[in-house]
Amino acid sequence: MKQLLDRREFVKRGLASGIAVGLLGAASIQPVYARRAPLKLGLVTYQWGKDMTLPELIAACEKTGYGAVELRTEHAHGVEISLSKKARKEVKKRFKDSPVTCLGYGSNYEYHSPEPAVLRKNIEGTKEYIKLCKDIGASGIKVKPNTLPEGVAREKTIAQIAASFNEVGKFAQDYGQLIRVEVHGRITQELPVMKEIFDQVTEKNVVICWNSNDTDLKEPGLTANFNMVKQWIGDTTHCRAFSETNYPFQDLFGLLSGANYEGWILLEAHSNPSDKIAALQKEKQLFDQMVSKL
């Protein structure tokens, strides 16, 4: 119970300081969630934004009504740890001068490797990008578990992943950052596995990034699986293009809205349309239609 109370207190402090931490486990607290907040649409630069420079990316979001962006590694916008202090300030200013929020960085750091050197490299790399996120005015970094390696006891890997989350989470607290754990990977995208991991997570700024996987729909169904991990869901939810999948987004949005979710719905499209602006506008219209029904 103490862990959940700590997380709730973190939500209060985060909202008071302007950091959007939509932990659903705190949904019953008043007056923090006195009014239901509308769902908001943002963009992950996974495919549709990967070839845009930072000015192009911000302009595209402004034009199409996307209010936030999660930057991705090795994309054309070039927001990496190699940036100088001056360049980091310039990135921060670009977002400050725009209505588009920089949520942070979508990394590929993972913590399941049985090789100590590989694990340590991922942990230390995460810490460097946490510093970058702070410098550019963002609020967190996305990381992920990716698998449970064969030949290693399941319990050992789960404990290792959770311990790694706790280490980077504790480090991130000094920089005012969230660790957003994407529900991702072979085996580890299964929500019961994510629950096993988060049952061992102690740091209140380590949260789940819902990823809208087909495995969410396995028995006992979307609602039960959502409720299984609801207390850890943070402020980012990844969604495929609404027009390109049969995932029940309307039902998901209903669950999020009903839990007073205050975070972002982030489009993470996997296709490659020639006209990105038109594609973004189409998905925004579909999003607005679903939100209007809530």
C-alpha cells in the first residue's frame, strides 16, 4: 500500500509543478482529478516523422493539430546526446516558442540481457538520455523490456528488468523525468508479464506506456487486462494508425477516459504514406470522432 501512496503523492506533486503524470492508480484522489480531462493527440516520430527535421516536425504537428511529440532515436530531427549545451537550449526554445509539447525521447534501451556488460551499457545509456530530456525541456524517456531470454530462469530476468527500472527511475528523479516503460517485445508485451515486472518496481516515476498490442485482447479481455495494470499506466499511450488496424480504440479510449487519464494518445503509425500531412489530418479526424463519442 505504501508504494501506491507514494505514486499518488508523486502525481500530486507532478501536476502542481506542471509535469503531466497521468497515473491511473490515482484516479480516485480528489481534488487532483476533480474534472475529467479530454484525451489529447500527439505523435511518435516512428515512421511518419522520422524524415522530418525538427522545424519541419514541429510545423507539421502545428498544422495538423497534434499537441505533443515523442522524438525517436536516429531520426532526421537529430535530437541526440551528441548535442552541445547550446544546441540543447535551442531545441528547448523551439518547443517553448511552439504550442507543441516535447514529451521526451523514445529510446531502444532494454534490460533483459543476461550479459552484464550489455545490461550496464543500456542502463548507462538511459541515464545520458535522461540528462538530454531534462536539457530540452521534456518530461521523460521511453524504454522497454523486449523478451525473456531462453536458458535463463524467468524469475531472474523479471527481477533484473525491474531492478534496472528502479535504478534508472531513481536516477531520473533528480532530473524531474519519468521512465515510460513501453509494453513491448516477445513475451514481455503480455500484460500479465508486465504486471509481474511492475510488482517489483518501487520507484514512483516508473510508469507503463500502453502500446495497443493485439495481446491486450487475450482472455480475459481488454477491460480486465487494462485493469490488471491500470495503477501503473502513466501519461503516454501508443496507438497504431486508427485507419489501419482493427484494434478497439473506441473501447480503449472509454477505459482511459473513465479512469480520468490525463496523458497523451500518441500516434505511432507503421505505414509510409507519401503525403504525411494529409495522413496526419485523416487520423486526427478519426481521433476526434472517437473522442466525441465518449
